[in-house]
Amino acid sequence: MSVKIGVGFGGWPFPEPDPELLWNYTDTCEDLDIDSIWFSDRVVSTALNLEVVVAMSFIAGRTKKLKFGTSVFALPLRNPTVLAKEIATLDFLSGGRTLPAVGLGADDLAEYEACGTKRSQRVSRTEEAIEVMRKLWSQDHVTHHGKHFTLNDVTIQPKPVFPPDGMPPIWIGGRSEPALRRTARIGDGWLVSQATPTEVGEGIKKIKTMAREYGNDIEDDHYGILFSVCFADTPEEGERLAEPYMLRRREDAHWREFSAFGTPEMVREVIDSYIEAGAGKFVVRPACPPELVQEQLEILGREVVPHYHRTVTA
């Protein structure tokens, strides 16, 4: 199983609203052989939060090998025909480097309203949107009459070129039982956040079992985890630095259960525990003061990533 390590963040992680900080970060990712960079999709936000398609287009134009993705697209907020065209164009221009992971979006009624959709329809819109996008990427003269979307003899060009068959893999996010079943039924992979190694292992087993029932073939290395990291001399120091920047979306588990703090060796131990659980793709979120974000990336790229430039036997 191949192991790939990328980086991701939600809002703007840098100390100043200066685009050069993102470009320096991107250049470092490219130089240090980071696999990919991931953006969180929030259309409505009081904090600085980039529009993900536009951000990925800048990354595509600046790099030659760095892949880029979404963790995750809030798919119910978007028109799948427009999004399919955007992703296909990005993939075509970048030589097949687009990773469109998708999800249901945040529980923000105002965001759904502002985007002209309804939260109550988010599951059916998401699943139908995935169907529409795949049809448009793989076919010409698409006709589709669904609950939410109608297409009559529609073709988009260019088509995506993601290897090997030109179809960007649609990974699905979420920890809930419906999310696992959705992944098993229509997903190409699973990208979960804020999950312990045990939860990841259990989720992978469930998805594989259900995928066989649905006749869906998900590759063994298409299971990923997004987790927070802070490098420091000790785990205690790492937790102290990270504490103000941790996501607190779970009430049933403490964030230290699905994060990594301390030396590069300690972070590798956490990654290894996820690999043992079946994960092969990693999106590392920097949980640290903004002035340390660039430094933390360099530690990751120099002292962690090279350790996994090999094939791991699951």
C-alpha cells in the first residue's frame, strides 16, 4: 500500500493576510515532496477563507507535481454541472492532479440559504450531484432527469485526465453510519477527520464489507485521515502550542485522541497507528501559532515525509 502525506487547513493559517505567505508555503510543499495540499470549503465565513476552486487554480498554475484537493467540497451548495466543468478544466490544465473529496457541508442554515439550497435536501442533492458529475466527465450528450438537476443533451469539454482513466476519484467524508454507507455505495475513497485509529480501522472494515454488497470496488489505499499535528520537543509542549487552534467538534472524545504532538518520531508513531488501521492517505493540519506554520511544514517535509517514501505492506 502506498502512503502519501499532504497538508491541509480550513481558514487562513498564516499570521498576515498576505498571499505571498501561501505561495511560499506552496513552493515549500513542492520542494519537499509533499503529496498534496487541501482546502476546506466554506462559502460563508467571517474569517479569511479562500474559495477553493479559485485557490486550487492558483496552486495548479504555480506547481508541477503537487496535487490539490478539498477537505471537503460542500457539495449541496454547488451546481454539479458548473463544478464538473471547473474540476475537469483544473484537471486538464494541471495534468491530472485534482482530488475532489466531497461532503454534506456544515450545519449552517444561513449558508444553505445564501447559496439557494435547503439543508433538508443536502443528502439527496449530494448523491445526485456525484452521479451528474461522473456522467459529465465520462460521457458526451448527457441527459439526466433527477430530483434536483435536469440535463438535456449536455456535453462538457475538456474532460478530466486524472490517471489512469480520466476520472478524478470522488472521496467522501464523514464518520457517521450514513456517511460510511454512502462511501461504500458510491464513493471512490473515504477521507475522515477527527477520528481515532481504532475508529478509522472499524470504519474501513465496515466500508469494505458494504462495498462488496454494493458491488463497489474501492482501492485499498483510498482510505485517508485528516488530523492535527504540532511538532515540539515534548508532547506536553506540542499540546500547549496547539490548544488554542484545535477543532472542537466532538463532545464524545478529546482532541488529543486523534492528533499528534511532539517530536517527528512521535508523530510518525501516530501515523503508523493509522497505517496499521488501514489508512494510506494523510492530510496533516497544522495546529500551532500562525507564525510557526511555515516552520512546522518544513519539519514535516524533512523529518516525516521521507520516512514514508516506500511501499508499506498492510
